[in-house]
Amino acid sequence: MSMFTSPKREDDMPEDHSFGGRPSPATVIAGGVRVEGDFTSQGDVLIEGEVHGNVTTTGLLTVGPQAKLKAGVKAEKAIIAGIIEGNLEVGSHLDIKSTASILGDITCQTASVESGATMDGRVEIGAKAAQPGQKHGAKAAASHDGKEDE
């Protein structure tokens, strides 16, 4: 029996690579990278660089502490630690870290906000708030029964 074992080859590695204790994101925009235009993904997205345009993902969006987005953002879930200048629409849970700065309207199903985070804009949290594509004024119009006030 040998005392030494041969190192694992790369093709022996499991498919599920780890990134910070969880599976790696499908798309990474690294620090120092700047993306201009609309960005759409069907999976998880990690942004550490800059994005100018719109960001849409059906998965988890993670915005790192050094990231800067001048963008409209739509995601199923989001963890925000960087800067976003634009509206943020999250289908389920939004986690805002202490280093985050959001300048724009926020809509989500549920949220957690760490002390130190800054937000400047309208915030809507709850079942009605997280209905994609529905505008604030449309909500009021939909709830009106069509009768004139007496």
C-alpha cells in the first residue's frame, strides 16, 4: 500500500464548484470590468464591477461592496452591498448590507436592512409590492370600484 496518493486531476473535480461556501454564480462581472447596455441572465449573477444600463436575472443577484450600478435592476432575489442608482425590483427577498447605497425606488416581497445602509427613494414591501410590471398608480386604479364618490 502506498503512503502517497496521486493528486486529483481537474476532470475528477465535482461539477458543483464552491464560491464562498455556496455554488458559484452563473455570471460574474469582476472588479475593474464595466458593462454598458442591457444585461440579462437566467441564472445567478455576481457584480463586483460597474454596470450602466439595465440588469435582469431570474436568479440571485449579488452586488459586491465595490460594485457601482447605474441601472434599472430586476431580480428574483438580491443581496446588495454596493451602490445602485436606479430602481430595484425584487420578486422575493432583498438583503441590503451595511455598505449598500440605493438611490431609486425599491419593490420586493420581503427585505432585511443592515444598520448603516442608505436608501433614497420609495420603498414598497409586501405581496402587492412585488407584483412585477404593476405601477403604483395602477394599484390605486385597480382598487377603485368605478363608482363616483358621493
